[in-house]
Amino acid sequence: MRDLIRAREAAVKDRTRKRQELRSFLLRHGKIYSGLKAWGTKYLKWQHGLSFSYPCWAF
């Protein structure tokens, strides 16, 4: 049980870290979300609709 709890905590930390990295990337490239709640359905749709000057930056 302890291993399961530690694995979940590690996964949550990793998800948080990756979300912060993605938001920093978007901010560096001038992509600012004007909505209220990040990581909701509207935010994810907004993310998928973004366009960048270089194709390798798309996700």
C-alpha cells in the first residue's frame, strides 16, 4: 500500500511540474489565457487551437 501511495504522490508532482513547464512555455511565447479557470475544458480547447510560428513548437 505504501508503494502505491508514493507512486501516486510522484505522479501528482510530475503532473504539476509538467503543467508549470507548459504554462511557462506559453507565457514565453506570448500566449496568455484570458479565462478564469486553467486546465478546464475551455482551457484545453484554447490550447489545442493555438498556432505557433514554428511547427516544432506545436503540441
